[in-house]
Amino acid sequence: MSRFVVCGETLIDLVRVAEPSDDHFRTTWQALSAGGPMNTAVALSRLEADSHFLGRLSRDAFGRQLHDHLSGAGVDLDLAVVTDQATSLAVVELDSDGVASYTFHFDGTANFDWQPEELPELGAADWLHIASLACVVEPGAGVLLDWAAASSAPLSYDINVRPTVITDPKVYWAKVEPWLELAGRNGGIVKASDADLAALAAVAPGGADPAGTAALWQERYGLRAVVITLGPDGAVAVDADGRTEVPGREVEVVDTVGAGDTFMAGFLDGFVGRQFSMRDALRRGVAAAAIVCARQGAQPPTADEVDELLATD
């Protein structure tokens, strides 16, 4: 494998950092560079993988921030598309445990207006990672699915369900399942969280049970592996060799923003890039995610930081 090509959206996360003024005339927010696929591209680069971001970036001020964040992390932007359309926004709310929920604003924004001619030809030596909203929001989702189906590149797919975007689980699953089928045809990997499974439990095979669902999906769709993250309880995976579980790590959580995206980078860096065993790749993903949970927003760790944490075991 020569490179990771990470495809999907960028966002600006708006996070409130101060209570409203006494007259409720103003509040203070931070604008954080975000978007699940972008987070994974940044995390892969910081882990010293060859990371290329395939996304649509705006020319507006937020788009320039995102561009500089990606390039500053060492992500190659040779495949990125620049457009006059505006940057997508997400208003973030954190609960008492630092778990984030999102309200999205992206009608007519840059992320979801893919044109077939904007997409590159990938080969078997590339690894395509695709995720999240880009796979379910039209008109771009259908364009990306057709493009990926015509590619010979193996792929990984992170479901990363956002129920506020498509509120009907049946409709959401109808968008997700073709990507599972495609990943199976391409010898690929599917990742979901226990929260993703819970959101789709009424309509997806396997329901909300992580290990059982992983086993069912791996067999039904012919996937190389299915990986389910379990929040503070670690992760479980099923592949042709059976079931592998690793525990979580204790950490003082600031917030969970970017945790799943960073886990996926750590896992892919280990399993695909470094040819680690399933167990060691899962441990690498869990360690990377634990570090990012101790920081505000999606600020992925370096390879040295992950290796240092793993050395404490």
C-alpha cells in the first residue's frame, strides 16, 4: 500500500466557551476545525502515515482555516477540490460527561456537491477510507458510491451515524448498507460505534449487540473485518480468525470530539499500514482515542505519544 486516501467532509465545530452575557445579547464561541474524515486524515498524518485528503474545501475564511489545519498537520492536499461554496458548520453541545451532540448547517455548502470529474482514479496500491455524512447526504453521496464502486482500491468505511441529519433509521440504513456491500466486494473493513448500532438497531441486522452484529455483518457482507468501538470499554472486532476484544483506557475526559475518527486512524495505521495483528491494531486505536479524549476537540496524538502510552502496558 502506497498511501491512505481519506474521503469525506470538513466542518467548523462551533463550541460555546462562555455563558451568555447578562442581557443575553452575546455569547462567546470557538470555531474548531472538524469533520470526521478530516480528523482521520490529520490523525493518520500525525501517526506518520502517508495521508491524502479527498474533500471539497471552501475559499471562505473557514475553508482557509481548514486548509491550513490539514496542510499544517502534514496531510497532502493534492486530491482536494477548492470551491466557492460555503463551509459547513456544526453547533456542538457537550453533556456532563463531555459527550458531544451536533446540530448541522450545510445546505448548499461545499462538502456535498461532488461532480464525477472531481474524483481521482485510485488503484489497488491505495487504501481508500471514507466516512460519515459524505456517504449519506445527497447529491454527493450517490456520486461517491458510484465512483468507489468503479475503483479497485480496498476501502474502509466508518458509519458514524448522525441521526439529526436523517431522522428515519430506515432511510439511514438504506444509505449505509450499499457501502457495507461495496466494502465486502473490495476486501474492506467497516467500523461503527455502539452508539451507531443503537441508532440503527430497529432496522439493521444484528441490532444493538456489538459483538453479535460484528460477526453477522462480517459474514453477511464478506468483509475482511468489522470493528465496533465501545466508548470507555474499548473495542471489539470480528474477522476470519474470529473475535478480538481489547479494553478501554482510563482517562480524564475533556470531550469525546474526534475520538472515533482518531481511533480509526490508529487502527488503520496499525492494521493496514504497519501490518500489526488485529489485537495490536485495536490497542493502537484505543490508545490514540484515549489521548484525544483528554484534549479539547479533535487534536490527535503523534506516533511517539501513542507509542509512549502503549509502552506503559
